[in-house]
Amino acid sequence: MSLFLTKLNTKRDVDEAIRDTLDKVLVLRFGRENDPVCMQLDEILYKAEREVSKMATIFIVDVDAVPIYIKYFDISLIPATLFFFNQHHMKVDFGTADHTKWIGAFTTKQDFIDLVEVIYRGALRGKLIVNSPIEQGHVPKYELIYRGI
């Protein structure tokens, strides 16, 4: 399904998307095109794209194409989905240690749609962090390992 989603291939493309997407949630999926979990996530993003089109713009980014952002956003697990609104990195409390990104694929299309809607409504109210509407059973569990601390 990644064939049908818009790809950002360079740092400049990502910068322009973050800068130029106004009054909508910017969804950036960082991953690899041939990864099975990325393909599952891409399918969900593609199916939901039309339904969230008034609230969000979705792009996919290959982790090998923009290594500077991989380091900047501390992306160690893929796929990682980040959310922005009017150039601000939106954070979501998923009940995990990391509020800056969603790791893995969404369980259902409706989980993704609900999350985008909550981020959109929260951002319109000036919030930079929102509570996740996704039930805890659908949130992937993982442990953050900090190296060199």
C-alpha cells in the first residue's frame, strides 16, 4: 500500500512538509517499504487517508533516506509514526514511556482515525500533548533501552 501514499525522500522534503502543512495534522510514518509491519501500517494509513483528509495529511518516510531525522527523533524501532500540527511536534500519552511517537502498526483503522481526531481537536485548543483514545489492549508494549546514560 505504500505505493499509494506520498513518499518524502529527502530531508528537504520532510522539512517542507513540516513547515507547509498548516491547520492539519501531519502524519509521518518512518519505516522501510519492505518491512512486514510497515506494510501492515501502510495499509491502515491508506484505507484511512480519505476519512481523515480534512484533518490530516499522511506521508511515509524511508528511514534510510533521512538518517538525520532518525537520530533527531530517536527512532530506534520501526515503524514509528510521528504527528505534527502547525510545525509543532504533537505528543500523545499512550500509557507508555515514550509520548513522542507511535511504535508499530495500529490494530484497526478506527484506532488511527480516533487518534488523528483527538490530536486535531487538542491542537486546535492549543495543546501540545493529548491523551490517547486507543484502548490499552491495542497499544504495542515495548521497553525503551537508553544507551550510554
